[in-house]
Amino acid sequence: MKKNIIKILLIFFLALGFSADGMASPDRDDHNRPPSKEQMERVRKRIETMRMWKLTKALDLDEKTAARLFPLLNKYDKKRAEIERDIKDNMMDLREALEDEKESKLRDLIERLEKSHKALQSLNDEERTELKQILTVRQQAKYLIFLQEFNREIRHIIAEARKKRPGRFRKERQERDFPDHPFPPEER
């Protein structure tokens, strides 16, 4: 049974990977544009599929446990994405508000960010509580280790992608982090 789950996930992952690669035919100018929502969604789904496949293997999940675990993780991923989107938006607003020098707006944005961070922490606590009801203690331990290693691997993949497309990522970051730099971006 476990082998069947792994085979199904592997086939699904490969099919998704080939179809996404086939649809993506990057032009020379594509690396200068930010990824579209469709591209971001495809990447998110590929990461999710890869996580399911690796998690099934790492935790040695049976069908019953996998059927309970993955919907739970997806539910919390969606909620987490909404909160993280709010945090990102509020951070952008905070940067703009700093330029306007309006203290009342800054205070409001800081409060919203604190609320979002608390909501994120609460969501993580809820998720851990529900995971304890599904996974054995040994699987919980493996899950914590898996999360750390998987997140490290994803960060590494992103870093490698940025190295392959250095112009866009570096230029955007430099302009964002050092807007009043004495030299234009081309001369840095």
C-alpha cells in the first residue's frame, strides 16, 4: 500500500513537472519580469507535490494517515498564505508610510503587523495540535526534522534560481534596500 501511494505521488509529480516545463517557454525578456500569478501557482503546486511525495517517504505514511494528513496540511497552508500575504502588503505600506512621516499611520500598520504575526503563531499552534492527533510521536519527530530540511532545500533552490537570473533579483533588492545609494544601479 505504501508503495502504491509513493508510486502514485511520483507519477503525479513527474506528470506535473513535465507539463509545467512544457508550458514554460521563457523568452529572453521573461527573466526581467516578475513571475505571473499563474507561474507562482504552478511553482506552489510543484512544491506542494514534492513535499507530499517526500513526506510520505520520510514519515513512512500509510494510506489512512496520508488521507488525513495532506488535507490538513493544505488547509493550514492556505490560511498561512493569506496571513503572509497580509504581512507582505502591510510591510509595503509601512515602507511607504515611513516616507510620508505620518506617525498615526505607522502606529496603525505596526498594530496590524503584530496582529498578523500573532495570528500566524496561533495558526501554527493549531496545526501542531491537530498533527498530534494524526501522527505518532515518532512521526511527529520525523516531521519536525523533515520540515527543517525541506525548507532549507527550498531556500537553496530559490537561491540557485536567483543566481541563474542575477539581473532581476539583485537589481530589485539593491533598489529596495538602498534607494538613496549615491551610485546608479548600473554602476554598483
